Amino acid sequence: MSIHEEYKSPQIVSDYVDNIIEGLEESDFFSDHDIKNTYAIKKFTELITERYVIDLSLDDDEFLWTEDEFEVILQKIIVGSILYELKENGVLNSYEDENTEETFFLTEKGKLLKDELKNNLN
């Protein structure tokens, strides 16, 4: 199953996401920040789907975000990628609160690592 099938996104959304991810890969965004592209695909799929609901054409001649907005999105992708990697490694876990915001917290493994790091700094 492809990542797009997992999100059940329309083909036009998948195409946009593929183009953005390809550009980021060509610019070494993922390798420069030592992150995977999985969270970026998820985030861009959500964002572009929101735009698609508003404008089904997703006009190719328009930029979807300003440069500043895109920079904020990239910063969120860096942070989100790191959080999800820590979650995959069992250091963090998360839950959705009443506002459907994902909240992260340290697991027992994470608490042990925190204490170990704290002791090593002293």
C-alpha cells in the first residue's frame, strides 16, 4: 500500500504532494535535517486536501502558500518528524486531547533516558 492509499487522497492531491516532496528531496531538505519524508507526506497531504476542498482545481499557476507560510510548514515538519521518530523508538507516546490536538509525553523509556542524560550532564 502506498502512502497515498493510506491517506486515501485524491490523485490531484497526491500529485501535488509528490511534486513538493520531490523538490524537498532534490534540495536535500530531509538529509540536511536527518529526517524521513513520512511525516512530511502526511502533513502536506492534510494541508493540500484542505485546499482541495476549497478549490477542486488546485490551479497550477498559483502558489499554495507564501514563502513565510511555507517556511513555517517546513519547521513544523522538522519538529513533527522528530517527535514521530521518538514515538517509533518508544521514547514518546501521544494521545489526542478534546480539541483533537495530539499531545506527546515521555514513556518510561523516555523518562529513563532523560534521567540518564541529566546525570551525564552533571
